[in-house]
Amino acid sequence: MQRDDACGKINEYAAKKIPFLLVTDFEGIHTAVITIPEAEDQGIRFRMRDTGCRMDPVEKTRPFSFAASPVDFETYRHAFEKVSWHLKRGDTYLINLTFAAGLDTELSLREIFELSHAPYKLLFGDHFTVFSPEPFIGIENGIVRSNPMKGTIDAGIPNAEAKLLADKKEFFEHNTIVDLIRNDLAMIASEVKVDRFRYIEKIRTNKKDLLQMSSEISGKLPKGYLGHLGEDIFKLLPAGSVSGAPKERTVQIIKEAEADGRGFYTGIFGYFDGRDFSSAVMIRYIEKADGLVQFRSGGGITALSDCQGEYDELIAKVYVPLV
């Protein structure tokens, strides 16, 4: 479904208070807007915190491996140097650089979906699954909120939280995203403000615990916003936390630097329950294509970034929260 058709369908369902699921790719070009019964019929399952489709529980009854083959450092360094050149020119101030890692595991996409613990989960048939810690936007009683995540550190490092909060690169990166999201929300809402700034959450994974830094930004939507909900959602795409700033030019640089198109990775999925809307950024993403299984991950790059450190973060984010 193309963007105009998707907007029309979202507006129609929202006006009629019909619950629906939205799934759209990174650039908002390819989109699915379907009712919940249609999603279940197509083998699509989702959880949006405590709400979602009917679940098909599975039990972890056998040993399994989870071995990743990330992109080699030289390939990553080449892309890193390309985006660093643009950063030095001032073409971008923050850019999210991502790569795919080959994945070897006995787990099926459905098993990964069912067994992973994350606030936002999606199983898109036999194509991909998502177990995301990051919300995109939530709308409740006419208030829109966004909680961008920028800043990650190994929770096992001594004084990890203090080190993350004191890191100059992470501070600049986080501030840039908060400013970008404030500007994005101002396109569709009034009274935009930062409600919480740089709070820390722990994420448990199959390898180790991580600390992630987030902020919360909110705004007030105009009366009748459900009548143009589709247009409002697409105005905010792609998500700032997985693209960069300034957004339009940075997306162009991403296309130059990354090995292949992102597809649905770093797109968004959302659920309208007949009254309110919640959504998530499709990070922590595993896909099947041409017989291969891949785990896609990435991180924000600024002029203060260190290539080896960013490469290490890329690898650290290849995990499943199977705990």
C-alpha cells in the first residue's frame, strides 16, 4: 500500500474508531494498514506492552545457539569514514549508521517473537520479527508523546550510569535527537515540551545487561486530529532516532553509506485501539530473506564518535532479550 492510500485508510479507521495495525518501512513508502482480525488471518502477531493479537505460546524445550556474524571492521570503517566526511562538512550533525549481521540459530522467527521479552513486539508472518525497547509516538486523550532512545552502555561496567551521563559524545547525540523530536512534534501539535530529560532504563539480554538513555517529549494535538491521523504520522517519518539531523539530508547520506536498503528495519509499527494510538520503532530486528537470517543493528554517529567504539556498539546490540 502506498503512502496516500495508507493515510486514507488510517483516517477512515480512526474516524470510525475501528482498531487497526500499521506497519511501515523506514522511508514510509511500503505500508500495511489492516484490522486486527486481518492481521491474525495473515499470521501477523504483535504486542504493544500489554495489548495485542492473540498469542501462540511456545515453550523453550530444547537447547539453542544464537551466533552472529557481523560485518567486518574494515567494511564498517569505510562507511564510518564516509559519514564522518559529511559530518565535518556540516551536511549532517548526527547520522544513524546500520549494518546487517548474519545469524545462525535453531530458533524460528515465531519462537524468537514468543520467547523474547520486550515492550513492543511484532511478528510479520515469516518475513521478520521485532522486539523493540523504543516507542515511536503514543497518543492518548489528545496528547502526543515521544520517547527517543539515544545512548547505550554495558551495565556491567563500574559506574556505568554515571559514565553514560557524563559522556560528551552521548550528551551531544541525545540533545540533538531531543531537539529534532521537539521540532517534529511541533509540526502536528502545540505546547510541545520536554517532560523528562535523559533518564536511564536497564535492558536484560541473552548476553548481558545494557543501560539505555531516553527522554520524553509531549505536545497537544488539535481538535479533530483523528480525521488526519494518517498525515500526522507520516509527517514524522522516518523516526529521528534512527535517521539523524537534519533529517532529509541525513537520509540521503544513509543511502550512500549503507550497503543496502533498510526496508522495514527502522520503520515503525503502531496500534490504534479505537481511541488511542501507540507505536514503536522497529529496532532489534531479525529478518529472513533468500534463505538467510539477518539481525540488523546500528548506532548514532557524531563528529565526536570513535570508529572502534561505534563498531563495538553495533555488535553489542545484536541480542535477543530471552530472559
